[in-house]
Amino acid sequence: MADGDAVSVLELSLHGTIIGYLAGFRDGRNILTFTPEYASANPRPTFSLITHPAFPKATEIMASPWVKRRKLHPVLSNLLPEGVLRDYLAQALKTHKDNEFDLIACLGQDLPGALVAKAIESDAIPGYVLDDTARASAIKPFIQDEKRRFSLAGVQLKFSMREKDGRYQIAETGALGDWIIKTPSTTHKFVPLNEFTAMHLAKLAGVTMPDIRLVKLNKLDQLPAINLPNEEYAFAIRRFDRNDGNRIHMEDFAQILVKYPADKYRSANYQQIAKILYNYTEDGLGDVQQLARRLLVNILLANGDAHLKNWSVLYPDTLTPVLSPAYDIVTTRVYMGDERNFALNLGKDKDWYKASLEQFEYWAEKSDIPWRAIRPHLLDTLDKARGEWPTALKDLPMDETHKAGLIAHWQNLHPDFRIETP
């Protein structure tokens, strides 16, 4: 038997339905095979929009196993943490950070959304998943006895936590966290205060979002041994993929567009996001109207990080996508110096300071969305921002130098979007 034939298998389930099996071979191959029952069911709980019966070529996409080496298929790979958090987890598991099978095997009980990945014994693996050679060498994955398992994509340290009596603890295996806690950055000052302020202003302008809080660091229990800056607060946002202990499935647009996290700034644009929302979500028009509002808010707040992973859909009924609430809105320009661009292309350009109502009209046209349905929402966003933001900003906790940077940004926008301050 070749060493590369050694294999471990995870059972993937969604809302109690087994959807497939993920085989991880010692030579680095990762193979996802859908169950015939799931592939032929209609309706079926939606694993990804690309597998939805209404999506083009969904049957063809699911007919053959998804085979990748080292990394998982993007729909699965995007469930895993990035950056420092991935490094921390890989070190704890004593595995390479690109060995994504080991990572998902460890994190499978509390992934984003509703997917659950569970290790199974070799005698529980269906015959169609492995050939005879691989079956003979199948072993149950070694899962470290580690209570603090969580999986949140992103490049800063953030943790899935449960709140009780004003204190927050990392959710143990099998328990679902109900808050995402983002600790202060070791490279940029006062990010929690920045994000809380930006999100609050976005809500005032009509952006839908979950509950948000600032939490004192001394209220966080069981954090791993990490060096944090001398700041008082973490940022907390309620998980919208959890509801009273139940999982709600979700996926981001890197998953929908089958892009790896490294490509979240490339190979896509806001027209593609708009078309998918308009054509496939439960309230397509309402969702693209909210999308337009958020795109404008990102301009007004100088947020250059609205990449593919910062736009998601939920499946509240297990079948049909809806645009998720907003998250990860930060005034990034105050950290990036001369930053002036969207994360992705909007119509003709990526430059905030060239953006105008005309550019949004071009975006709507290219997205096949009636401009008459978009324009009023942009004007309403502007009215709310101009009427409420200058006063609200004074009392919000953003660092004073960051406030000054945001106000200066408002003055430099196109006249269509400029915000005057007293």
C-alpha cells in the first residue's frame, strides 16, 4: 500500500442531512463526494448557491467529486480562518497552515453557517467514497483534545464566544458561540473603536446589521496566550448565523464565486455581486437596493476593505438565499495613508473620489437593475448621512485623529456625495 493512500474521512451534514464525505489523503489530496440522495433531492438544504437546483449547471457541478490538493475546494476553504488565527491554530495542531483538511477536521463543530464536519470510522464510510485500496487504509482523523475550537475567517484575531451575565467565554466544542469578539489589533490603533463607530454610522444611514457592542477586555475569559496592545475595548457583533442555539447556513461571495481567500480582491466586481443577489435571492430587488446603500456608505466611510468575503448571504429557510446583515465596516483610510479605492471595481472605476451618482447609474445598468429603483435609496442614504453623521460622530468613541481623517475625507468626495460639517 502506498503511503499516499492513507486517508481520513469527514462526514459533512447540513441541518441533519448528510450531504457528502470529505476524504483527506496523506499525499495532500482532498476529495469531496456528494451523497446520491442529497444530489438527487429537490428541494434540498442549500450547501452553496452553486449547488442550488436553480443555479446553472448545478447538477453537473455535483455529479463528480470535487478534487483539490493541499487546500480544500473554495466553498470549504473559505470556512477556515486566515492570517494570525490560522497560524495560531496550525501551531496548536502541529500541522502546516496549508493543511486544510486537518484544520476543518478540528473546527468542524462550529464552522460559519450550518455545515458540520464530523470524523467517522472506516466501517461507516459508504462504498462509493473510496476505492478498495484507500478503504483498507482509512483511519479516523486524530482530533486534538482541544476545548476551544472556533472558525472565523479574517486577518485579525477574533473569537466565537458565549455571553453570560456580562462576561464572554470561548465556546467549547459542541456549543455554539453567539457573539464574535474582535480583540484590538497589534498593528493598528483603536480598531474596535473605529469599527464600532463606522458600523453605528452605517446603521444611521439605513444599513441593516446585527447588535454591536464594545466590551472591556477584562470581561473576556479563556483567551489564548496572546499579546494584546494596551487598549481597553474589544469589538463585539452578534452572530447572525446563530439563533437561540440553532445554526443558520450562510456563505460569502468568495464561496459563491468559487474564489480562494487570496483572490478576494481580484477576479470579481460589484456588478457580479449585484446580479447574483438580483437573480437568486428571495427579495432580489430589496437586496440590491440594500447593496447599493452599503456601497455608498463604504465610500462615505472610507472603507476600502469591502472585498468578496465581506459580503454574504444567509439561508434562513435552509433553501433560498437572502443578503446577510452588514459586518466588517471600518474606516480603513485612517490606517492606509493615501488609500482611495474600493476593494472591487464599481462600474467604471475603483476610486472613491471619482465616484458619483452617474457612476452608480452605470453600475446599475451593467448589473441589469433598473436605475429608478436604485436612485431613491442612494438619495435617502445621503440625506441620512448628511443629516445625522456630523452630530453623531462627535459623541462616538472613534479616536479623535481618526475622526479628523474621516471629516477630511468627506470634504474631498465628489459634490454628489460630499458631507459638510458645522
